[in-house]
Amino acid sequence: MPEISLELTPEEQRLLETIRQQQGLETQDQAAEWLVKQRLKGSSLKLTGRNRALHAVGGPRK
């Protein structure tokens, strides 16, 4: 999967740090990924009316 880098404001970094601590994650990158997944799940639910599993294409299914 391609890597991207974002320039974050101090406020955005504080938000990611708060989320990292609340979710028990190790890095702010993981917190950002968690936020994206939550947004995708919410959008999927609104679109289809059903929950959809999110996993990497070609990755192991759980």
C-alpha cells in the first residue's frame, strides 16, 4: 500500500494524540488509520444500510 505523509497543524497532532491514548494505539499513524476506518464504516453504513468488513485487499480475512 502506498505511503503518504501529511503536514499536520499542532491542533491536529493534539487530536491524534488524544485518539491514540483513548484507543490504546502505539502511534499517531495508527490513530489516523483508525479515524479513516471509522469514517469509511460510517459512510458504508449510510450508503448500504449494512455494516461491511474492512480489510486489506489480498490480506487475511478474520
